Amino acid sequence: MILPIKDSVGGAIGYKVFNRVERYLKGSKWCYYKSNSEIINILGNYKNSLDKALESTDVLKIVSDKTRAGSLIKVNLQSLPKGMKVDVKVIGPNGKDIYFNQQTEINSDEIGVIAQTVNNWLDVYEKNIPYDARVIGVLGQQFTIDIGEQTGIYNDYTIKIVRPVRKQRHPLLKEIVEWRTMPVAEAKIFHVGKTQAQAKVVKYDRETLIQPEDWVLISKTNSNATIEKLKYAPIKDSMNDKFSFGKLGQLGLFLNLGSGSNTISGGSLKKIGGFTGGIGLTGEIWATRNYWIGMDIDKHFGSFSKKEGTFENDSNSLSYSAFKMKVGYKYLPLGFFYGPQVDGYVGYASYSYGFDTQESDEITAVKFKGLMVGVRGSMPLVKDTRIYMLLDFIFKPGYSEEITIFGDADSTSNFNLEVGGNYKYSPNMYFDGGLSFVSNKAKFESPEREVSLSNTNIKVGAKFNF
């Protein structure tokens, strides 16, 4: 249930934001929303001191007891010289436990932007809920849980029952940072209603019976069901660590397929090209939610043939390598990690083109390297799907040849452009795909020549949080 939203302008903004957040909660699948009409009588006695009442643990506990709401959403809005400070807090039914607490400053005072910021934080809170359902009634070996077909579960689903045994609060912020649980039993669902389901115990994990308020976890063995997959947040369980995953960084593995070319102009135009294929590895370590360190490695192979001009040898082989080491800063326009993101980064990059040396055709292995600068932007398209674009270049790249054909380059250039998207398959796995174009050029005055190398690749793969 969402509590009355407090603002610093006499409720003019809070009331409109409340209506939009309420509409979002009513349409969500991850919670049952309780209308706050039931608390009018409770808070009616605090008309002149409502703000103070909403800070009282006892009052919040009464509100939760009367409405039977498992969590209370509390939003506070504070006007800034330019924009708004948004404070979103989720409080437990005892009025004291803080399940979630985030603050954001946004450069807008538009109702829609403020409401969407609150909804974005609630989406993050959803992923932190440590269970999928709760036990609400027990009769012998059978029991009832508080989700049904509206949430996407069906008969014969296998579920696990665990019991919270201890909660750990942050010593300063008083926020719940960890739940300790113990396994109780495994069960199978045999009847599903719209908002509730009934299950029967298959086996007990210890000598204790299922009790109301025990937690329910949906087993991953239900993934073969021909329905939309539910997405569940991991639970920190000292008995069973398979429900947890890290959030320190990301690793990705890709398959690359495309084409490349090597063009020599200035005298007679000569060009070779062909298909390339290989693999790519990418990784990031997140120092904070804004600062990160990354590395990209690509290795491609190809067989090139003559496209234009006259060659003594009409074919050549290519071993292409790309390496990037970068340090970046992530700007969050809405202050929300899963919202739009703009990354700026600097680092070192090198591109190596390992051709077989053919002096008569003015072809040899070459390398471009140097200080790299880049920018990357991404934004949600629909739920669990994002699109992205990146552009980076080497600032005055260095040029070298395996054997001297043209010598030192008088000017060089490089850039890499990539567009694509990804789909969030699970909390720690993404399917990723994109189109990448790389261009490297070197110009020479004596003799007057220009060497232009380019690669166009389609990359598909997966990324994993760790």
C-alpha cells in the first residue's frame, strides 16, 4: 500500500504523482495493491500532524495491521532550485523494518517524470523481494499460497518452502540488507485460482511443519511449461547459495560474422576483401554504480581475394585482432541504474591485421594503436529489452608494419561504430546482438598512398553478471 505522498508545495504535486503510481501498482503483476481508502479513518485523527504521524512506527504498524498490507510504500518529494529530490522507501508491516530506501535528484518537475522515477525504483525493489509467494493457510499436508494464475503459475508446478530465521540490518541506515533462511519442504501445486493456489507437500527437508508466513520459491524445473516465464529475485540463503548471484561486473562471449577489406589507393587502386569470422570476449568490473573498468578482446580469421586492381597473388589470409582496455563513468539521466545510461570512457586500443606479406602487392601485416576515447548510450525500449549505440576512436593512432612497405604514416585515423540491443533473459543473463563497423586508415606522402582497412561484423552472444 502506498502512503499519502508528502511534498514541499502543499500537496499540489504529491497528489498527482500518487495517482500515477497507484495506477502503476494496480496494473503490476508482482504485488497485490491495497487501496489507501481504508486508512482515512486511521489518519483522520492526525490531520494537523500527518507528516509527524507518518514518521511514527506505531502509526505505520496500525495502518499495516488494519489494511493487512505486507509493505508500505512511502514517497517524499522535495523541490530543488532546478528539479526535484525523490525519496522512495518501502517499510515492513511492523512499521520499523526498511526493505528498500533510495533517493534521487532529477532535473525536472514534470509530474510524469517524477512518477516514472518512483515506478523505476519500485521495479528495482521488485527484484530484491526474496520470495515469490507466502503461505497463508495450512491444513495437514496441504497449504494455500497467495499467488495464482494471474501471476502465471499452473498445476503441477514444483515449489520450495523456506522460512526466514534472521534478518540483518545495516548498522547505520537500519535498512534490511540480508535475510537468513532455512529450507522446510518441497511441494507440488494441484489447484490454481486467480489469486491463490493450493499445494501438497512432496517431502520435508527437516523436522518441522509448514507454517503461515513461510516463503515460497518457484522451482526452476518449471521452465519447460509453455507459458511466460516469471522472473524471480535471488534470495540470500545460507543453506542454499544457488539462489544468489553477484553484482560486481559482467562477462560476455560473442560469435562474430562479417566481412572486411584492405584498399590501397593513390597509385592504381587495389582492393582485396572477403568474409571473416571469430569470437569476442568482453568484461566489465563495476567499482561503483557509476565508475567501471572494462576490457574487450576480438579474434577473427578470414580468407581474402581480389576485388579490384591487379595483383600478383589474387588471395591472402587474414588474422585480425582487436584489444581495448578502458575506464569509464556512467551517467544516469534519471538517477536510475536500469533507466537510460550514457557512458564516457578513455583507455588504450589496438587493431592488428595479420596479412601474409606480399611485397609486390604492397601488402603486409599492420597495426594501429593508441589512446582511445569513446561514448556509449543505452536506453530501455520495452521491459527487459534495451537498445544501445557506441562510438569510439583512437586519438592520432600509431601505425606500424611487419616489414617496411610504405614506412611511417604521415596521418592516420580510426573509429569504431556499433549499434545493437539486448534482452534480459534472467536476473544475471542477457542475450546480446549488434552490428559493428571498424575503420582504420593511414596516409603516406612519398610515395603517395592511402591504406584503408575496414571490418563490418554482426555479433551475437550472451552476457552474464557475476
